[in-house]
Amino acid sequence: MEQELALLQNIINATSKFVMNYSFQLLGALIILIVGCVGSGRCHRIVFKLYEKAILDITISKFFANLVKIIVLDFVFVIAVGKFGTSVAPFIAASGAVAFGGTLTFLRTTI
């Protein structure tokens, strides 16, 4: 029984230490994510309305508006992860690889 209580006390101590060390980083990351999600939604609407005013096809308008939203969310995610002190270089490299692969696929299908 004493071992279980000691284990429980160690878990509580480790949890409280983690919360004390990372609470501001977590709060900052959550604020960045919330603001980024709202901002990406607004960017989506602005781009969609601009393309709609230019009398382009609705499919192209939605595609570019969604593309802008995904790019903004990608940047927001990288910034939020960087808030914890982790290296964001792998995320940036992965985003670049995905963009490069998508570009090559697009060019291969259009040519």
C-alpha cells in the first residue's frame, strides 16, 4: 500500500512539475492555434470572394481558397510547435517536400 501511495505521489509531483514548466508555452500555442484557425478562415473567404468577383469557375475559386487556408494553417502549426522549443526544421522540410511533390504531380498531369 505504501508503494502505491509513493507511486501516486511521484505521478502527482511529475504532473505538477510539467504543468508549471510548460503551462505558458501550452497556453501560447493554443492562442496561436485559435488565432491561426480564425485567420485562415478569413483568408479563405477573402480569396474565395476575390476569385468569385473575377468571374472564375467555382471549382478553381474553391481550390485556391482552400490552398491558401491549408498554407496558413501549415505556418500556424509550425509556429505553435516551435513555441514548445522543438526544432521546426523537419516540419518545414516536410512541407517543402509535399509542395514540391504536388507541383511535380500537377506539372506531369498538365503537360
